[in-house]
Amino acid sequence: MSENERIQLNVRITKETSLMLDEIVEYYQQGIKLGRIYKGDVLTDIIEKSYEVMNKQKKSNRRF
């Protein structure tokens, strides 16, 4: 899937989780002074980083 192709996910999360996401978005916004940061961008970044960590763990588990 190319960078420009996007799908919409509709999910239900708790109010607490939503507040945590708002805080994370605010943290990203403070770190990046080049415009607005959106929740979708933050979620994408978190998922991509988690995916990388997962793959590294899978590779290290195969060695044993």
C-alpha cells in the first residue's frame, strides 16, 4: 500500500484510552514544531514502531 492510500478504521476505545491518546498527540505536537499533528499520524507512528519491535523480537526468538 502506498503512502497516499488510506483506509478509515472505526474503533471503540475507553474514555481513559482516548485521554491518553490526546496526551500523546500533545507530546508529539510539542516535539515537532512544523504544523499540526493528527491522531491518525500518531497512531500510525506507534503501530509502525511496535511492528518493528515485534519483528526484532521474532528474529531474536528464532535464534534460540
